[in-house]
Amino acid sequence: MTPNKLGYLLLLPLFAWLGVVIAFPVFYGVYLSFFDVPYGIIKKFVFLENYVSIFSDLKFRIAFINSLIWTAGNIALQTAIGLGAALLLNKSFKGRDVGRVGILIPFIIPAFVTALVWRWMMEPDLGVFNAVLKQLHLIQKPIVPLVDYAMVTVIIENTWRFSPFAIIFILSALQTVPSDVVDAAKVDGAGHLQIFRHVTLPIISPFLSFMGLLAFFWNFNLFDLIWLTTGGGPGSMTETLPVLIYRRSFREFRMGEGAAISVFSFIFMAIVTTILYFLPKIRFRGGKK
Amino acid sequence: MPSGRNLKYSRREAISKIGAAAVGAAAGAVIAGVGGYFAGLSQTAPTTFTETVTRTVTQPVTHTVTASPTTTVPPLTREEKFKIERPVELTFWHHHAPPPRQAAIQKAINLFMKEYPMVKVNIVVVPWEEAWPKTLSAIAAGTTPDVEWSIPDLTIAAWEAGGIIPVDDLVKEIDERYKWFENTIRPYYWEGHYWGVPWSTMAWALMYRPSILKRYLGTPEPPRSWDELFEFAKKLTKPEDGVYGIGLTASKTLYAQEAIYNTMCVFDSTIFDQQGKVVFNNPKTIKAFYAYKELFQYSPPGSYNWNWGDIELAFPAGKIAMMPYFTMPQRLFYEEKKGDERKDIAAADWPSPPDGIDTNLHYPNDWIIFKSAAEDENRLNAVKALIMFCARPEIEKILTAEQDPGVWLPPHEAAAEYPGYWEDPVISFFREINEVAIEAAKKGRLYGFEWGAVNTAVGAVSGALVICDVAQRILLQGESVESAVAWGHQVIEEIVAKAKKK
């Protein structure tokens, strides 16, 4: 057996596994989206009826817009906080190692606990959030963040949870910045801001791009934290597509429609990825000109 | 996304490719979330078939029952055994994760296995949140347990999915022996059959803290009329002391749905009429939501988002003086409070408006038998033996009083009158509460099931939490009651229309 054939043979179990856990569910989901599937029973072929149904559904449109706001808000905050904290933790100071480990705590706390803690923190008359604002004389009467600013609040909650990942990711990227390049820039008289803009940022940009992509998938698909904190409410204010998929499939038992929304999410993410894939090339070529 | 103008092309391309692969995986996971659940067999529509149960009457067992002067217990002079000819292992799903509950259920099952040594029962705890997806996916994939504890909404969903068999014979047998509370068995009847066998019920009453009432009103007596309820709630709201008159919620949860319906039902407001037509938008519902809105202002500011656990913390903590709720938490007061505080919990009949009806929410819980169990007569007999065994008053006492006193209430008269039930330490300590609870259980009703399952889309309507959406529009988003109720009516009609079309 040639080394090539042996290599393919050894890869077979992996491909079989990927086929079972990724390809089959994807294709089966697409297949189901063309059927009427009440209560999990495939009843009849309805072709595009499920798609027509979801596109004419106001709840779907609201959920899609919510998903965009949710994803954009999270990526922006997580990247900004991740970058800031990573730059800080990249400096040499006493207690830095403790800080680097401690920063991971929110990331390792289960979503259920995070949701519970944040709900209590946001409690109008018992929660620490209102207590601090009252102590600072910034408010007269309690505010109710999970009603008045529901989407913003859950974005902040999720950012708190996922920022450690961004911080560690960017920190590892910062450590790939060669110190001699930085030193050379200093010798040439560059200030901190100039070094960051013209040396550090270009070097870590690929990492930021990749992290942005990951953050896009994770946030766009995130279900648990929203479900546990607000259940998609008040009204539909925090109902994103994953929440709607779950509700439509397992609360209203219209699984064909749930599958159609899933397929829509899949296509939407594929389009965004394609744009991200081609956009840098265009810019690169433009730069060359 | 950073533009990265200074990057090498190949590097960026590599990153993009990795990204594309990751998108595929992530999107796959989303679809897998739905597709994976029912990646299995397509099922045919539910079929109806009758079961003939073969029983062998064995040696009579004499039950010694010391009847109290106020109770009568049907004599249990014979013990029937279902014909189980060879060893069989059953799988039983329930949804009660707390250890004391699991211990009580295990105790009952152990007693069953002792009496039926050829039957082994494997218990699987499936949390409530996963009950619907797991049950439906198990039906679709043909991997159901033999028997499961359910509630009317889930029973309907399992029936719609074609997974369960009728249980008319068991319902009739238990009724003859123990006499069901009529409203407890009513939600399980549709299409000419019973589809669930109640093992307990739950009922809402007005729970209150006498010490708080005494502190602010000078008397520990609860409100007895609708007007008094509002008056008390208002007078007991003392934000400066951290005390509020009543605990209600506007969250998007099953708890909220029950709390809201508990107010709707006393106005005789229903989702469907007797013919199953949607009648949600009517003057009674509008009155009910006005009442809920008014009462809600005496609930703690954070209660808009409460779920079960939150109110169960707020009540013992003395943050709320009254709460319409299940007749609990008795065990907590009994085991964890000291001195006079142990008795600082009481229950009263949930008041009703002058033009309303005397009722409250109740929620029966039932056994459902899956078709897979009916494929083999020996297995089916073992399942039926288990259900009949657990319907005995002395076993019901374990499943209700011992599992969580006051939460689970007897579903039939024999269990409610069984002296052993009233001799349970917690039940007897809070006897007055439990007397209120039993009466509430007898007169309670459940949304969508007031006349039985007259519209089998009720499961989808309930699952969509439309009532909660209506409440949130009114209480949190400032919409008028009339407009929100009209919106809710339209949404319910859409859900029903889609369910009927299927």
C-alpha cells in the first residue's frame, strides 16, 4: 500500500464521523424543511410552503433583526474589550499571571449560573446594579434593565461571559509581535499609538479576523444564555433566530418551519462567510493598484 | 472586522478558508439542533386500538386501615396481579430531579419491584425543560421508554406524534376502586378515549404569611373576597420595608402562564369554548387582564422576570406577603424554619370576583404508556401493573406527601381520604393548608382543558406562551389590555389554524 492510500485509509474514520455528525444532520435538516413535520412526524411534502410561511411571519423578521443586532453588538464589544484587556495583560506588572488566569473565570462558569446571577444582579430592588446606581445618586427610582434595555443587557451579559476568550486569543496574538520590530520602531521615534497602529495591529489582524469569524458563528448561534435569562422576552425583544427555532420546533411543534429557519440561518451565515472570504482579496488587489 | 490591508494574500486566504469550514460546522450544528432530534423514522398518524388485560387474581392481601372518623376508605379486600409470565425490564421517565423527590419515587418503585419480582424498573430522570424535545424525538426515532410521567400538554403532544396508547381500562379500573376527582381525569379525554392516567394533581390557592398580615393589618386573617384581595395587596405593599403585597410575574415562562390563568379562570375566561373554538378575546378575559394588571403593581419590581425558583425564594424570605401559588413550600417551613416561624405559612381559598366563579388553577400529572410497551403483552401487563400499583392510596401517599408535601396532591378520593396521607408529619403539621389544597384540587381547572381536550391544538398554544406575551405587552410594553388581548386572540387562531392544517 502506498503512503498516500494509507493516509486516506486512516482518514476514513474521521470522514465517516464528520458525515454522521455534520453532513447527515445538515442534509436531513434541509430535507425536513420541505416537509410538514408536526410533532416530529413527517407528514407530507410541502415544497417551499415552510419558507413562505416563515418569510411572511412578523416574528421571524423580528428575530432576524434581533440576531443581527445581537451578533454585531457582541462582536463589537467582545473585540474592543478583548483588545483592551489583552494589551493590558501583555504588559509586565505584578500579579499579571494571576490576572491572566482570573480573567478566565466568567468563561468557565456554566451558562445557567451566569443567567441566574445576572438576573439577580439586575433585580430592581435587590440587585447590585441598582444599588450601585442609587449609592452614586445616579437614579431616583430603580430601573429594570431586563425590561427597559433588554437587548443591551443580554449583550453585556454575554460579552462578560465570552470576553475572556477574546482576551486570551488576542493576548496570544500579541505575543507573536516580534520585540525587535517594536524596538526598531521606538528607535525610529514612534510613539505608543503609532507602534500600535503601524506595527502591532497589522501583525495581529489575521488573528482578529479569525476571532471575528468565530465570534460571528458563536454569537449568531447562541441560544442558552438568552433562553435562560429572558426566554426571548419581554415580548419578542430578545428573541433571536436560535430562540425562535427552538420555540417553533419544540414549543409550537412546527418542526418543518423550525428546520426552514435553520436552513435560512445556514444560508445567511454562508453568505456572510463568502463576503468575508472575498472582501479581503478585493481590498488586497485594490491596494496593489 | 479589521481590514488588514498590510497582509499577505496567502495568509488571509488561509484564514478565510478556516473560517468557511467553521461556518459550515456552526451552521451544521444549528440544523443538527433540529434535524438531529428527529433523525429517525417517519411515523404514521396515531392509531386507536383496544387492549385486553389478562389478570390473575392471586391470594387476597388484607390491608389494615385505621380510618379516622372523618374519612372513609374503600376496602381493599383483594389484590389483583397482572399476568407477568417472564422477567421484563421497564424504562420509566420522570422529570423530578430534586433528591427528596427522587428518593420518594425510588421508594415506590422499590416496593413495586418487591411485589413483582419479575419486573425491573429502570428510572431515567429527564428534566422538564427537555421533556418535550426528548419525548418527541424518542417517538420519532422509535426509542421511547415504556412509560413516562406527563402533564396534559405533553400527553397531547405525545398523542399527536402517534406515540401513546389509550388507557381507558386503567382509568375505569382505578375509578371503580378509588374514584377519580372528576376534574383531574377530564383533561385526558379526547377522541373517545382516555390517554393519561393521573398519578397526582397540583392546585393553586392563596398562600400567605400570617405574621406579615398581622404586622401591617393587625390580623393574620387572609382576604376572603375579591375586593379584600386588592385592598390587602395594597396595604401590605411597603417598599420601604422591602415587603410587597403579592407575588406575581410577567415572565415568559410556564409559571407566568399559570399565574395569569389563575386570575383568568375566576372570571370564567377561557381560550376555547366547549366546541373548541377560540374565544380568548372576550369581555371576561379583558376583565381578568385588567385585574392582573392592577394586582401586579403590588408585586416586587423585579418580579416581572420571575420563574418558579424566584418566587419560592421570595415567599419564605418574607419579601411578599401573599402569593397565588401551589400549596407550598411546606417542607421548607417544616424542616428549616424555627419556633413560631415554622407555622408562619397558611393557605386560603383563592378569592373570586362577584360576577366570577369559584375556581383556581390545577394541574394534573399523569402516566402515559408508549406504543413500544404495547408490542409485547408481557411488557404491557408489567406497565399496567406498575400504574395500578402506584394508584393504591398507600403508594399515592409516598408519591405525593413524601415526594413533596403540598405540591403533589392525591388525584382520587381514596388517596385523599387515606389516613396515612394525613398522618404524614408535614401534612399533619400543616393540616389546614392541605385541607384547602384538596378542596382547590377538586374545583380547579386548567387552561384549554375546561371541558376536556376540546381542541388538541392546546399543546401548541400553551407551548407558545401566548398568554405570557399578552401580559408582557400590557405590563411591560404599555399596550392597552383590549389591544393586547385582541392580538393574543389572533396569534392563538393562527397557531390553531396551522395545527389543524397539519
